[in-house]
Amino acid sequence: SYVLTQPPSVSVAPGEAATIACGGTNIQTKTVHWYQQKPGQAPLLLIYHDTRRPSGIPERFSGSNSGSTATLTISRVESGDEADYYCQVWDSTSDHPVFGGGTNVTVL
Amino acid sequence: QVLLVQSGTEVKKPGASVKVSCKASGNTFTGQHLHWVRLVPGQGLEFMGWINPYNGVTNFAQKFQGRVTLTRDTSITTFYMELSRLRSDDTAVYYCARGSDVGWLDPWGQGTLVTVSS
């Protein structure tokens, strides 16, 4: 089945930008979604359809999908952004969603 | 705006079964699928299966085939996930989530902690 690869962890200083990569075979042909999950909370849809933000999600969160990697960028990182972040696509072969392994973001 | 509310914490012994419910409130449920995803401690999100709310068709991750049953009530407001032959490594938080027709999952239920211990 389709596999998505994410770095296990990313560390960033407050106010800087964090980028989280999500790799997969021909991922540019797929639609990528991103979720934020804080400890003890349910996942929250952060970015859908590669680049779109649901209502209520700050503009600091942005997504892109080109080349061989999809990317989530968090601009002007805040301490409240510490969380696990997951990318997800739909695998048409198995007809179900596939999640990346998740990236833990630490704010220094 | 649909809100998904799940049943409470469960503690089960190895070999037993658990049934978790997910009730949709706030509006008539709309969506392509109702998904079940779990988060095992120290691991990432893991898809288990989905059910089509309208015709009851299901699809499961290969890992869970034969061990998971997904159902819904006829009013399409409450969904159920039953996991059988529980093992200690099934200890996890189980989530339901509505699936869109383009594949994203939103919203999610608050999660149900299932602990399997002898």
C-alpha cells in the first residue's frame, strides 16, 4: 500500500518558521491533507486539498505540494504550536486514507 | 456543524471484545464515510476502517480485517466499532471521524481510551 514518510521530529525557535516534509511516490499527483494533534486532544484538520485552510486556522499555517514532497510550513512559530503533525492522502488502490508517521514539533 | 461524541473509557481483558460508539449531533450526518482511526501510545495515527453511512458498505485496513466490525443505526446518527480478540497492543485511543468526498477527515470525535490488561 501507499507509504508516506515524515521526519520524526523538528525543533524550531519561537518566531522562526518550521517546515515539515511529507514524502511519497508521485505525491504531487495526490491531494495532501495535514492534521495537528496536541497531547490528550483529537486530531484537528489544519490544511486540506494541499493548500486550503479550514475556517479558524491561522494564516501562519500553509501547505504546498510539488516535486516529490508535500510541505507544511508554520510561520512565526509559537509555543502553542508544539504538537504532532500528520500528513494524509487517499490511497485509491486500497480505497482508504493513509497517514504519515507523524512529526513532533518542539519549540525551543 | 456536525459534532461527533464518542462513548467513554473502556478497560478490557485480553481475548475480550470492545464496542465503541460515535454519535453525530448538531445536524444530519453528511459525508462520504465514517472512519475509525486509532492512536497507539508512542506511535502514529492508524486507519482501521470506514463505513458508508447510507448503504453500510465497509472497508478495512488489512491488519484489522476479520477482527473489526463497523455498523450504524438506521437513523444514521450513531456509529459503532467493535474490536474482537483484544490484545495488550490494542491499548489505544480510538477516534471516529467524518470523511469528505475528497478524502480528508473532519471533524473528529473526542476519542475513546481502550485499555487491554489482565
